[in-house]
Amino acid sequence: MDKQHKIYIAGHRGMVGSAIKRNLEAAGYDNIIARTSRELDLRDQAAVQAFFVAEKPEYVILAAAKVGGILANSTYRGEFLYDNLMIEANVIEAARVHGVKKLMFLGSSCIYPKLAAQPLTEDALLTGPLEPTNEPYAIAKITGIKLCDAYRHQYGCDFISVMPTNLYGPNDNYDLKSSHVLPALIRKFHEAKKNGTSEVVMWGTGSPKREFLHADDLAAACVFLMHNFSDYGFVNIGTGEDLAILELAKTIKAVVGYEGEITHDFTKPDGTPRKLMNVGKLHAMGWKHEIELRDGIERVYGSLAGEEWY
């Protein structure tokens, strides 16, 4: 993938796609193409095929997806499964038909079985039942991995998959009805501080452990793998380090400067008890994250002044 090649980033306005776009532009890649979801509905096969005919991308990074946290995944199960299946199938098929040189499909760590051995290794895929709260999204992402593998086998396509851990960073979603835990906690603590609220209520016990990767680190890993990985299966992308959600909350509380109490709503689900990526495969290739969690949260919180809710 050279700097003059035409690269299509699907999902360029999301947290992942925008981070990859920033990384490539900073490195001198100046032939990047992108479309908003209003300009190109990736669920529409004919529209996707027409776009590939017109633009002829040589490389594709498939970061577009319908995403959300536990509440959104539990409520909009049909949408999460259908929309994500259509997006990935249409883009991957168009990339095959139009001779794209390389495609990267971005999945999610929720593909792993709920009770898989920790840390999660790539070969744990499909070895047990999924976490019910986000099963539709996980099934869609597993299908994308398998589609890339099947196209590599049948057609010789150089289509690869990567599995990021939980992400945070610029262009994250702070809508409390659909956001992931880290941005939701940042907003909750900030609003509690601003409003003088005496407590912030967390879902569940706070005991589940999670790993978090800054989107800029993910982008660096993705560009690295576009140059250095070409095979079946997928590569985990993470830090290899985790912490309890309660500890995350305490860190965010400190960064925000909130002085009230943390309390718990035990009627809400915890989700998967632990989710830590084994990143040995990625480390063996020569890549490791650079942004530590507290530093990353400070960067993110320091950039939020323009948000409507801030």
C-alpha cells in the first residue's frame, strides 16, 4: 500500500475510521476516498457496486458498522444483525468483483465466547456460547471474518481481519442510550460535576474487567498490519492489560475532578465477566501500543469542550 494508491475508508467519520484516516494523512497518503452514510448507504448493494465502478479503490478499510453498548445491543437486536451483515457483505463482495488489492475488515472483541479462557487467543473463536446481550453484533462480525477467509480460499482475495479490543478516543459516541462504558462514564462524571450531583450511579457491580485501547493506537496497528499481515484468520489488537470497571470509574472520576460518590444499580447486567485480548501474535510481528490508559483519558477529556453536552 503506497502513498499514491487510492484507499477507500468505509466509516471514515466514526471513531475507528477517522483515526485511520488521520494516521494515513499524517503519513502522506493523499488519495483517500470516503462517503458519509447519507451519500452512500452501504446496506444497498446496487449503490455500493456503483460506487466501486465509479471510484475504483485499490485498497479498502472496512470500519463502517452499526455500533453501541449493552442497552443498544439488547434493544435493537434485529437492526444490529441485519445492518452489519449487509454492510460487510456488500463491501467485501464489491471489493472482490472490482479487484481490490487488499481489504481490511475490522471486527470486535465481542466475537469471543462469553466464558472463553482469558486472555483471549485468536483460536478461541466459536468454541462456546456468545454473550447474549450483544450476540447479534457478534454474529455479524464473525460472519465478516469468515467471509474474508472464504474469499481468500475461493477467489485468492487478500482480505484480512483484525479484532480490536474496547476502544476510546476522538469522535467517540457520548449518547448515554447507546454509548460504550468509557465514554458513558466520562459524560456521567462530567455532568455530575457540572450539576453538583452527589453521586454517579454505575450499572451492575463494577467487577467485570475490561481492556481499553486508544483509537490512535488502533489506527497505527491497522496501518502496520496492512503492510505486514496477509493470511487467514485474524489478529487481536489491544494492550494486553485490563482493569475492573470500578477502577476505570475511579480513574475517570479523578481525571474529571468529580468529588461525589460512586454508587451501583444492581438491577442492571454486568455483561461478560472479563475480556482481555492476548496480543502475543501482534507483539511477535513487532507492534505494541504507546498510549497508556490514564494519559489517553486525559487527552480525550481535554478535547471535549466543543461537545453539546459539555
